[in-house]
Amino acid sequence: MARKKPTDNTFVFFDVVYQDGTLSSNRKIASAELLGLEGDAPAKALIEAQDRKIAQMSGNSRGPIKTIVRSPGQ
């Protein structure tokens, strides 16, 4: 009988500030995506990919990202 691999269901939350000054709080990234030596650096590319998908579905695009920081208290 085959056993399932345990899944990592933990997430890291980020606050994103865009060039136009808008803030998007608690953007969720799977912690498994941030396990490499780069630390939180891959989060920007992952959030940009999320933004592209949202823009494609809604027709409203976000501007470029200015800063990304981990959400406090998470």
C-alpha cells in the first residue's frame, strides 16, 4: 500500500506596495516556494505571477511592484 507524502500547508504572508502607492496586504506565498538560498527573493516573481493571473481574469492590471516585506505578526 502506497503512502502519501506529507504536504506542507504553511504560508508566508507579504505586504506589497505598488509604484502608484497602493498597498496589498497579506499576499500569500507557499513556504515551500521560499526554501532556497535566496530567502524571500522569489516572492516578488511569485506575486507578479499572481498579479498577471488576476489581471487576465479581471481585466484590471496592477502597476509595477515598489516594495515587498513580510507581513508583521505572521
